[in-house]
Amino acid sequence: MKHKQNGMTLTSFVAVLAVVGFALYIGMKLFPMYQEFFAVKSSMKALANESGSADMAPAKAQELFFKRMDMNYSDSVKRDDIKFERIDGGWRMNVNYEVRRPLVGNLDIVGRFENSQDLTSRSVE
């Protein structure tokens, strides 16, 4: 009585390994981009929680924001990516930037990130 063996062949194992490896490679490229985005969001919230942020000039708020970003070793956000608009009781800070990382050959991964934070004397979002 012979039993037929079941399982993966070496070829199918290598194919699965290649797919999993490529997915991990893409994840390694995406993780730092999103980690930096969360650093941007936390820096914006910390700036909003700072006393007097509603009365602060946009240039001063931008300077304090970049000091926080320097502590996080973030360099994707540039000064031109930050806009301020006047709202009731303070300012709305908008950060809109793009991150481009090489993937394979001439292919890149591009991430577009946006976040807004109100700098007011009221509670923070």
C-alpha cells in the first residue's frame, strides 16, 4: 500500500519565498515614510499644545515645528510644504509633502502626506 506524498515542491517554495521577500522589501521602504509622517503629526500636536500657540506668528510656529522635526531626524518636510491660514482664535497649520524613495531600477515608491492642525487657545483635535 503506497501513500502519495503531499506538500510543496522546491520550485513552489522558492516562488512563495520570492513573493514574501518582495513584500518585506516593499514594507522596509514604506515603514520609514509612515514613521516620519507620524513624527510630523506628533510634532504638530505638540506645537498646538504649547501655551501661546494661537498668538504665535507663523514664522515662529514654523521654527518650533522644525526644531521638533530635527529631533526626530526627519528631513522630507521643507519650509515650502507648510502653509498657515488664519482661523477664529488662531491659525491652521497645513503640512502637505511628498516622499520619493527608489524601489527597483528606475521604479520609485511615492508617498503623499497631508495633515492639518489648529493652533488655537481651545482644545486640540
